[in-house]
Amino acid sequence: MKATAAAALLLLLAVLAALLPVYWLATISLKQPVDQFAVPPVWIRFTPTLEHFREILFARPFLTYVWNSVVVAGGSTLLALLLGAPAAYGLARFRLPHELHERLSFWILSTRMFPPIISIVPLFLMMNRLDLLNTRASLVLIYTAFNLPLVVWMMRGFFEEVPVELEEAAMVDGLNRVQALVRVVLPLTAPGLAATAVFCLIVAWNEFLFALVLTQTDRVMTLPVGIAAQVTQFEIRWGAMSAAGVLAMIPILIFAFAVQRYLVRGLSMGAVKG
């Protein structure tokens, strides 16, 4: 009984630690400047204002930033799934000599071990040569490349959980390998696809470094860069920045809740065997 109470207390503390920054962000977006810098901090009793939301929505091209992030994050996630899922299926189903399929899986994942900043200069030069600087297409291509290893690694584990006998039965009934993948395997791994899509979307939605370097105008600037633009050489607009942060969380939360049923199943696939 004591162990259960201690576990519940630790869980409650962990939840509070995770939600406290979100609560503070939300309150800053509703506070007057005098309340933002009050000492001691004002946690509950303050006069709320929507001025910061009005400023970020109407005085600045915030909706343009949102649209750019939706296009870039959604497009790169879709491309990464389209390219990575077949590659993961091949690594899961086909065995290569000398355990090469296992080595390929590790080599693909190892590309995520390098700090992204080491590739910023060559990628900048490549995009400049391709005349893709200051375009959404450059970010879509780069984010797709960064998300591909994650897609391949995660989807390979989900594909391995599907019994190969199901595909063999489908091919006996007249389907070829690609048709069996599309009609049998992918529907069964839909929870895994949803979980992978959420992770890829979060990575692309929050990415800052490449968006900062490869975009220079509001026309193609994404949300993280647009929010950081509230820090100027003269002031830091804490209220506007917090309001933008609150609004930036909403699309991801909506998507996560939309696929919540599949997400929970996807994260638990492979946890129990037998």
C-alpha cells in the first residue's frame, strides 16, 4: 500500500514538473507586463488580457508562419513515411548475406547520431546551387532526410511484429508482394505508422536551426523562427512570444489527440511477445 502511494506521489510530481512550464507559458501570454515581472511571481491572481494574442495574430504575419510550418512539417512527414516504410519493410522481411540487413539498419540509424550543425554549411551551399534557398522545398527535403532514419528504424520493428504467414496467405490468393504490403501489412501496422508520424511531425514542427539559416523572409519563415523573431536588439516581447508559443502547441495537440487511439497501440506494439 505504501509503495502504491509513493508511486502515485512520484507520478503526480512528474506530471506537475511537466505541466508547470506549460502553465507558466500560458499565464505569461495573458498577463500585463507589470505582472510578468512581478516579484514574487503572480501565479493565479492577475488581470488577464488578450492584447498579446491580438498583437501576434494581427500585427505580425503569424498565420503565414503557421501555414509554412504546416506545409513543411506535413510534407516532410508524408515523404519520410512514403520513402521509409518500404525501406523498413525490406529490412524486416529480406535477409542479406553476412547479416548485412542488420548492419544497414544500424548505419541508417547512425546518421541521427551526428550533430545537425555539422551539415549546415554543405546543405546551405547545396541549396544555394539548386536555387532553393529561402523556399519551403529546401526545408521539406532536409527534414525528410533527417526523419528517414527514424521512420526506417521504428517501422522495421512494427513490420517484424506482423506474422509473415499473413503475407504468404495473401500471395497464395493472388496478390504480389507490393499488394500484400499495401492491403495486408500496412493496415495492421497503422498504429505504428501513426506513432512514427507523430514523432516525425514533432521533429519537423520544432526544428529551428535549418529554418533559421535557410529562410530569410516572412514569406517562408516557419513558426520557431517567427517566434524567435520576438527577441529584438531593443526588447524581448515576452507576452507576444508566449502567446505565439501557446498557439503553436495547438496544431500538434489536435493531431496527437486525433491519432491517440492508434498512437497508444503503436507505442505498445512489441512490448509483449507470445
